[in-house]
Amino acid sequence: MLEVIHSPRLEDLADQLAEQLHAQRRRQMTNILQPITVVVGHLGIARWLEQRIAMRFGIFANVRFVLTGEWLNAEMARFGVLEPQNAAHFSLGAMTWALYSLLEAPARFGMVNEQALSERERFQLSARLARLFSEYLIYRREWLLDFEHEAARTTRSTRGATQAETKIWQARLWGALSARFNGTHRAAKFHALLRAINSDSATHTLIAAPIYFFGFNHLAPDVLTLLQHFGEHASVQIYFPNPCVEYWADVVRERFLA
């Protein structure tokens, strides 16, 4: 079952999550050493949650906070569609150094630069591109697959040559990065994970592990798709901060009333 719990106060959401975690721990007395996983948008909110729950119950232990990418990697490993060592190749740090090596000759990817990059500049550029590709792995899976098939050369954008050229060198650079690790990454294994979730043999594994998402203002379409599929077999709870006290889901824009 997929359930969305929303409130204008983050403190109220944290208290509701704390009660759910406490109830789940009481149900798992036979396996108290098994950590409970909570997916958060950033580590700052994880630290705040730790303190909030500890103040409420007097203790905080054996709850593991992970980011979205870590959760996706863990689920793919649990269902056997992506090995942890392959996922590690596309971590932020690993991609940074792999890109640093590839950018020793940026011109071969179509990146025009009149002056050679210093080692510091090359590292800074590699780190920024690694963050960009990390976001693509979550939010733009189809772009990465297109990049690998060189579909970016025929860009669908109509914003001019600059953006088209940008996609071309990004496609070449990602293609080289992906080929270095045999193209084994989350974007390539997404549909395999969906098939694994919906297989008959997966149901018993899912029921034992409720899924909690806390404090997200938005979620990537692929993540929402996964949660919908998980919700058919397991308890999925999304704690969503709603900035409005009043109910607004039925508000209609004026242009639709005209």
C-alpha cells in the first residue's frame, strides 16, 4: 500500500514517523538487530530526525538513513539486478576520478577550450560533471541511455545550437565513462528491477521491509514509479511537507474556470 502523509509542520511529520518506527520495532522483536531504513533528501534532515526521535523516546538506535541513490543501489542489489561493485563505479567519488582521467584530452569529446586545463581546473570540472551525471542517473535515465546510443546528436531541443552541442559532448563523455565500466549502471537496470519487483518470487521479500521516504518536496518520476510497484506488495509511506494548512488539492486555476 502506498500512503502519503502530509503536514505543514515538519515536526508533526517527524513525530508520526517516530511512532511508525517505534511500532515497527515492537513488531520485529524477534529480529531487533535488523536496521530500519529511512530514505531522506539530504543528510542534514537525517541528523535533525535523529535528534527529534531521541528527544521523543529517550534513545535513538538502529535506524539507517540513506539518500535516494543509495536506496536505489541497495534495492537493485537486493533483487540481484545490479552488483554492489558495479554500482560503486558510478558513485560520486569514483566518477570524479574516472572523469578526471578522461578529461586529460577534452578535445576528443568535442569540448572546445582554447587554453589547457590545469590539474586543479580539471579536477573541479570532473567533480561538477560527476554531480551532473549523478543527477541524470536519478532524474534523466532516458538521456543517459540515449547518450550511449548517440541519440543526443539528433537532439529534440529547439533552443539552438549551443544546447545541441552541449548534449553532443556530454553524450561522448558519458559514453566513454559508461564503456569503461561495461555500461552496468542504474539507468540500464531500471526495467530489470521493475520485472524483479513484480515477479512471483519477490513478494515475500518485499512484505518484510516497509519503505519510508521523509521530507521530500519532489521525487524523480522513476522513483515514483518504483514506489508504486513496491506499494502493490509492501507498505510504502511518503512523509511530504505541505506548505499550506488548508486543503488545496481541489483548487482550480482561473483559466480553467473561464
